[in-house]
Amino acid sequence: MAIIQTIELSKSYQMGQEIIKALDEISLSINKGEYVAIMGPSGSGKSTLMNIFGCLDSPQSGTYLLNQKNVSQLPENDLAMIRNEEIGFVFQTFNLLPRISALENVALPLIYAGKNKKQRHKMALNALTQVGLANRASHKPNELSGGQRQRVAIARALVNSPSIILADEPTGNLDTKTSDEIMQLFEQIHQNGNTIVMVTHETDIAAHAQRVITMVDGRISTDVSNG
């Protein structure tokens, strides 16, 4: 079953006098349980596509179906609800709040989901356990290493049991050894049945995915299965 489906998705931006076509009639399908990497040079459209997948942006034309629901032109309030219920985000820069603990950072999406404090604590601790960081629950981000911070961010992405995990350059700020550990964690998350879509410009990171989509000038140039 397709969890993500796009039909002739297009998006342009105006830069001064010039119109830049970020996405040029992209049609693709990603099934539930797939692990997909999206690659391409800077300006190829991969970040724009990821933002539309994550309901952070809307296409100018074409259709985006998430879980078979057309979300292409929904109002912002509806998109915010979908983001919180359906999508777990992992960013290159971790995006953790510095003044609160790892546990509280992981629990943040649950506040918007209307869970009470006891439920939030239990679910956040469970997510931290999944990423091997239950023993660091009370630590603030500045008391954690880069790899641990990314694990907290991954736990936050998992805490709502989303339909899809979107990871934007998840190892971009990490050294090689830590990157390998994070990629092993993504493999475990995928084996647990999660759908993962990851943007990366690193071939060795993309090699962890089952399928690699390469973009050039707003179009898909190749779409290849790994293995």
C-alpha cells in the first residue's frame, strides 16, 4: 500500500527576476514499510520534496496523497494536525530545546496530541528506551554528545508512532563512527516496521536504504532498488 503518492507535483520559486522550478512534475510512490533515500546536488529539489512530504510546504500544482488522503491544498491548521499525528521529523541540527531534559524534549509532540503528563512520561521513556538512552532521560542537550542528541531527536520522532519518519541529512553534523551508529539505529527502526524517507548527499549513507531516488533539476533522474 502506498503511504506516499505524488502525481505531477510541481513547485516554483521566484529569485529576483528568475523563476526557479524546484519540482517539475514529480510522480512517485513510496509503500508502507519502505526505506528510501533521496539524493541529489544542492538545488536539485530534494529539500522542497521533503518539505511537501512533511506537510511543511504545499505544491503549486499536482497532487500529494499521504495515507491515501489528499493533503495537497489543505489549510495550515489541518496540515499541523497531520504533521503531529502522521510524521516524525529528524533534522541535521537536532532541533532540541536547550533548557529542558531529553525526556521533556521527546514528550513535546505529545502535549499537542493532548496526552496527560503521566501518559507523556511513559511514552517518552519508552521512545528513549528504543534508542538506547533511557539512562540519560534527565540530561539536558548540552550534557549529551552529538550522537546522543540525535538519538533524542529520533526518539521524539518515534514517540507518536507516526506513519512515516522523515530524516533530513540526519548524520550531517556527526563524525563517521557516530554516523554509522545512527544508521544502525535507523535500520533497527525500519526492521520494526517503520517507513523511512531520508534526504542525504552522502552515497555511503544512502547505501543503507532499500531504494535510492536521485534528483536533478527538480526531476527524478534515477530510482534504484538496493539489493
